[in-house]
Amino acid sequence: MSLTGLCLGMALHVAGQPQATGTVWALAVLPVIATLLVEILRSLAQGEFGLDIVAALSMSAALIFGENLAAAVVAVMYSGGSFLESFAEGRARREMRDLLSRVPRMAARYCNGGLEDVPLDRITHGDRLLIRQGDVVPVDGRITSASAYLDNSALTGEPLPIRLPQGAEAMSGATNAGEAFDLEATNDAGSSTYAGIVRLVEAAQRSKAPMSRLADRWSLGFLAVTLAIALAAWGLSGDPIRAVAVLVVATPCPLILAVPVALVAGLSRAAHFGVLVKGAGPLEAMARIRTLILDKTGTLTDGRPQIVGIESREGLDKDEILRLAASLDQASKHPVAQAVVAAAKARGLALVLPHDVAERPGEGVTGMIDGRRIAVGGSAFVADLAEADGLQSQCGQVVVALAIDGRLAGQIIMADALREGADEMLAALRAQGILRILLATGDRADVAQRVTQGLGLDAVHADLSPGEKVRLVIGEHASAPVMMVGDGVNDAPALAAADVGVAMGARGAAASAEAADVVLLVDRLDRIAPGIEIARRAKAIALQSVIAGIGLSVLGMLAAGFGYLTPVQGALLQEVIDVAVILNALRALRIVPQTPRATATREPAPPPLENVHGADLPASHSRGAADRS
């Protein structure tokens, strides 16, 4: 509206309609002033002084004393800066839609001998639901099928799925990692585990201190200087137009424009490196971070079973053991079997199709490969079918045993391993000025200690509930600004409470992505350090623009106070200053992080078994017995 009014008034001026020109310019300014007054009252109610006061004073004074063109120019500059900020934040929000598409909103309920899809708020205690493979459990309930295979990593931090027997309780927010099963609802959606975590997120967001904008932190001092010069010019000269000229020159366009431009450019650069920042406020906050808190499963670790060792018992090559196991496991949907197949393909091994396949659900598979009878599965499963003396596993590992023609041939050792380059990533973060790095996980203490051995973390906190993670974040915030990084539903409250919450968006839970201020669009933890570097350099460029622009504005205010500039000339001078600071702010588009990033993920060479830093999982998580997990 302000831009249209300015252009229309200029057209009328050229057409020789001076009376209409002034009216149009005034009408273009009034909506901006009205909006500013609302913002000023809202800010004052919160005890804050923003840039809105200076801008409202300059436009109001210009209109009162008939300097309508100057008022219209200021209105265009102010509304343009506000639009830039809202546009950047709106674009970031739109990019979040796909990430949030996984939030469960419907469930399949048995009704009149069939199935119907119903909204979550219509599920009541006692309803029988079908949980399909890959579905998120919508409400707390009791398993009525023979068993269910659930991935609770998003809720508890436990890295691998577990098999629950009939009658066991399943928590909402868990993912069905196995075959479809029936669930009897024991809570409605509003009373379930997932809903409780969402309420905890909302409470954390309400208690979180609002982010103060960089521009607002300069505004109070600038307002005092402006009023002092304007009143002095009016009092000493007796000419109110000089005061108007001072106010017009003082319109804080370097703050209004340069800061958003630099920060929007920083948002763009961060997105280029796979770091989606939800607005200028979080980007500013990233530049101040001094403490980093990391989740374990799916964040510091990969969150999926990986091969960390292969043992041979019959003199077979280790790759041959993996090839045979993966060839047979192609016939199984079990997550561990699929991980074995994926690892074999990653190594370029040629898999063959199995024949005469028979699977014992949750335990193992038998079949014919290259004319030999092969058995692959948990230790107990293979021990029932073959001579398997000496089979053993260490706590914290998943063992996949392989038997050939009735004799044990080898074992594949799997664990939830650290992400590749984790130590280099932590070193890069310390180089960026991070003073404290902590681990916060819902997993067991012995698991956390084993995984983080040698990383040089400042503290390791395990067995934490979502509420305890929030309290840890709040406690660390008392000493320094805190960044929390996580991917699970149980991390969402802590992400909301931190100064900056960072979610792993590629495979993380939708709740954490929604609660976070920053989302990593690629499943790479090494993007955090470049993101922080971009934030700090963008903020530095914004500060340079502010200091230069405010310095030039003060000189212009002094010239206007001594009568050397009229209000319109002051507005034009301010435009020249604006162009200069905007061009400087645009340098943020060319930021290239110097922080080294890890190379593309590759399959690490299997370390010796005694040196494995795998997750310390319960013994029941071996692939075998009733679990095969």
C-alpha cells in the first residue's frame, strides 16, 4: 500500500495535481502509522522499546508539518524491511510442511466387521485398532495380537526395535517395525504418551524467553540520540522543520533494512548447506551459542544397526560370510536382516536368490544358497539347527549367526555405532567457540558411556525422561546460551526449551522438527558447525552495516539540525545510506564456511571386536529367541 501510494503520488505530481499528490501520500502513510501504533503499544506492554517508535515519530512529524513526500518515502522503507523479515520466516515455515507430514492424524479402527479410518480425537478406551507396518502407534494401548515389533527409539532413545508379547503395553509415538498387529486402546489420544510430550513441548515454548532482535537492542540508544538532536535543533533555531528533517534522516532504515537483508542472506546460505533455520531470530541466537547438548540415538549415533565386526569359524573370507547371510536375508523383512542386506550391497557383494526358504518369525531364516543349506539368525536359533559351540555375544551388540550345512561358519556383529567423523565434528564445534558439549539420552548409562568413550564430552547424562532433559537445558542456560540437538519425540520438549533447538529432519520425528528452531535437511550432524559459522558471519556483517549506517545517519542528523538539509533532502540522503548498507549486507550471500565437513558417509572397516564402541543393549536384543532384534 505504501509503495503504491508513493508511486501514484509521484504520477499525480508529474500530471500537475499538487493537492491530490499530498493527499495520496498522506493516505499511503496512515496505514503504516496505524500498524506501528499497535506494535508500539504491544511492545510497551511487554516492557520493550523497539525501532517502531523512531519510525512512527518521523512519519507523524512529517505529516503534521506538511512534509508528506518524506513521510511516504519513510513508510515504504519501513514496510519493506518488515516484509523482508516476514517473507524469510514464511518461506522457512513452508519448507517444513513435508517434514511434518508424518504426524499421525488418523487410525484404522475395527467397526462392524470391517475397518474404518477415524481421526485420533474419535478414538476411545476399548477401541480395537489395526497398526500397519510402518505406522506410528496413535494412542497408548495393549497388544492383542500374538506379538508386536516396535521401534521405541523416538520415545526412549533405545536404538533397536524390541518385540513385545501379547498383552504388553505399547506407547503412542512408537513405530511398528514389523508385521501389522492389533491394539486395544487404553487411553484416548489426548491422554496418551505422545500427547503428554506435546503438552510438555508447549509448556517449554511458553517458558522460553523471547528472542530479542539485533535491531531492537540498538533502538533505545538510537532513540535517545535522535530526540536529543531534534529537540536541540528546534529549540536553538525555533524552526520545527529542522526537527522534522532530523527525524526523517534518523529513521533507522540501516537497522530496518540492513539487519534483515544480512540475516535473510544468512538463512539462504545456511539452507544451501542443508541447515533450515526458521527465521532471523534463531539465526541470531545461533551466533551466541556456547553450550551444546546432544541426544545419542539417531543424533550422535546413526540409530540403525551397523556391522562393526565379522568373525569366521570355518576359514571363510569375511566378505563371503556377509554375502551368504545377506543372500538368505533377502527373504526376510526383519530390520536386522534388511540391515545385513544393505551392508552387503554397500560393499558391492553379488547376492544370489535363495531357494527353499523357511522363516521362523523373529528368530531366523533357513534356505539353500549355491547348493548349501544355510541358516541365519539369532544365536539360539542357529544353535538349535547346527553345531554352534562357542557362540557368544557381548552386551551392547546384536549377533547374527551363520551356519552352513549344519556347522557354525561365523558371526556378524552389529551395533548402533557412532556417526562417522563424530570426533572431528565435535572438534570443529569447539573451534567455533562452543565451550561445553554434553550428552543427554534416555538410554542406559552404560550404553551412553560406552558409545561416547574417547569423545572428550564435558558430561554424559543418561536415563533421562523428556522432562529431565528440559530441566538439564534450563540448568545449562543459566550459564550460557544453549543449543540442543535431537531427533526423537522425547527430544521435542528440550528442543523447545533451548535457546536454539536443532532437529535431525531427514529421519527424525515430526514432533522434534516442529518444536525445533533449526532443522538439518540432510542426515548429517557435521552440518551444525558450518551452520553456526554462517550465523556468526552473517551477524557480523549485519553489525558492520548497522554501525556504518547509524554513523552516517548521525552525521546526516547533525547536518539537518544545522539547517543544511530539508526533510525531503534528508529522506533522499537516507536512501543513499540505505543502498550502501544493503549492498554491504548482501555480502552474506557469499559466505563460504571454513569449517571442514566430513566426507560422504562410507562403510567403515570392521574394527577388532574388542575395540568396538557399540551401543550396550540388553541381552534380549540379540537376534534370536523370541526377539530376533
